Amino acid sequence: MTQAGASTDRAVERGAEAAARPRRPAEVTVVVVLTYVVGLLTLLFGILLILLRYDADLQAEGLAFGVTLAGAITILFGFFTLALASLISRADRAARVILTVILGLNILWDVLIIVGSDTVDLVAIIDAVLVAAVIAVLWVGRAARFFRRPA
């Protein structure tokens, strides 16, 4: 077989693989976009935390190292969230489970904020509702069928 014939065969195989893959439902695309947004915002928040280490009051109280460490961990968490978004877009089942656990922890954190607050924390309430909606979308309907496809 010639080299041109072999590359044509490979192109045909790739085309057949792409045709065999189911199209990603719009619900999953929305979850992927929201996950990317959350990842980018988490990165931004981590950077801001690291910059906060230069605050005179924090330095005077000796908290600069702790704030820097929290910022670095937040940045790593942001990168991890971005990686999960990419895997979710490719119907990775393990990524769906990990993202669900992370979002569940986010809801738990929101509940702790709501319960521990003296006033109504509308941001935490809205965040908890939106995160719960994302989890529900990942596990029901067309999105659930997308993740159940044969491996």
C-alpha cells in the first residue's frame, strides 16, 4: 500500500470514529461553559489573594504567608476546575463524578455561610441554587445519556 493510501485509510477511520461519537447535548455544553467560567474566576481570585499579601494590616498581623498559601492553593484548584471542564466536554465519566463532588462541597460551603451569617447572604443562596442546578443537569436527561454512551 502506498503512503497516500495509508493516510487516506487513517483519515477514513478518524471520520468514522467522529461519526460514531454522539453529539454533545446543549445542556452539557452549558455545564462546560459554566465550569470554565468558575475555573477562570477561581484563578483570578487566587491571584488576588496572593496580591493581598502585601496589605499592611495582614503583614502586621503575620498573616501574609497564610494568605499567599491560600492563594496558591486556590490557583491550583482553578487549574483543576479548567481541566475538569475539558474532560466533561469529552464525556469523561470520572470527571463528571469529581466535578459533582467538588460542586457538592461548594454547596456545603454555601450552606455553612448561610447558617453562620447574621444576615441573609443572597450571593451564597444564589450560588447554592445554581450549583445544584448544574449538578442536576449533569445527572438527568440528555446529559446523563451522553455520559452513559459506550466507552
